[in-house]
Amino acid sequence: MGIHWNCLAADTLSQTSVAAPVPDLDSDLDSDSPRDSILKLVNVDASPVDSAEYSCCFTMVTACISTWMSNAPISGDNNVILGALDNSKLRDFTYEELRAATFNFSMNLLIGRGGFGNVYKGWLKEQRPPKGARNRLIAVKRFSGDTQQGYLEFT
Ligand SMILES: Nc1ncnc2c1ncn2[C@@H]1O[C@H](COP(=O)(O)OP(=O)(O)OP(=O)(O)O)[C@@H](O)[C@H]1O
């Protein structure tokens, strides 16, 4: 199923606040880099997730990229290949692409929870010829079957 995603310009990921472990993705990062610092700023103020939430059938990217991410190295095969992306346009992503980008919606990457569902941090591999590929930091909002709000907004 193709899913429409809206990539916003705001770099709200940098505003999250609570430290939490992140997956092995970070292992190849420069520990002194700003990116490494940001990766530790995972907001875990949300309560544990009900298993019912995993029944969701679609998700939505709500955000964005940090400028300091522009030269980030590619960090693993789990990343999704992302074509040239213009922030002014919408792009479709499959569920599998976003599942891979968020390491199967890892709870270690949970950064928030809204009325629509959980929000996860993730990375998409972006091709930017002739510069080559880079990782792009994103936020993925995953629809929860427990909420009526999502149905009202997206149907
Ligand atoms: N782009 C983002 N970057 C960083 N954190 C985000 C981002 N989007 C959402 N979050 C986190 O997820 C939490 C929930 O966001 P969300 O947008 O789902 O809230 P909401 O206002 O209830 O929206 P909705 O009603 O559409 O679900 C936020 O409070 C924030 O902590």
C-alpha cells in the first residue's frame, strides 16, 4: 500500500529531551559529533505501548531533517533508499520502507505519542547525485488502531 508522507521543514527532533538507548545504528557514528549527541535525545515521556497499536496499517512521516545531518555517513543496510526529495513535495513510502527506517518501530526510537499514535525517530537513505547517499533523520507517526482521531483525519 502506498502511503503519502508529508515532510515538514521544522527540525523538531532536536527539541526532544529525555535520554534513552538507541539501536546499533549508532555504533558507526563519531561519538563527538553533534549527530551522536542528538541521537541520545530521545523523548521517552510516552507510556509503554499497548500491543494493539501494532495492528496499525499505515504510518505517516511528520518531519524532517537537521542541517547538521547533511554530511552524515551511511550507516547500514537497514536504511531505505530514498530518491531525490524536495521538501515542497509529497512522496509515497511503503509500510516496509518505514518499518525498516525505524528498525521495526523500535521502542528505543519512540520519541512521542499523540492522539493519532506513536511517533518514532528513523533514518532514510537519500541519494543526492553527484554527492552520493546520506542518511536523513525523520520522524514517523504510526497510526494506532486504538484511536478514532486517525480515522477522522485520514478518511
Ligand atoms: N517531527 C517531530 N520531531 C520530534 N518529535 C516529534 C515530531 N513529531 C511529533 N513528535 C513527538 O511526538 C509527540 C506526539 O506528536 P503528535 O504530532 O502525534 O501529537 P498530536 O498533536 O497529538 O498530533 P496528532 O493529534 O496528529 O496525533 C510530540 O509531542 C513530540 O514529542
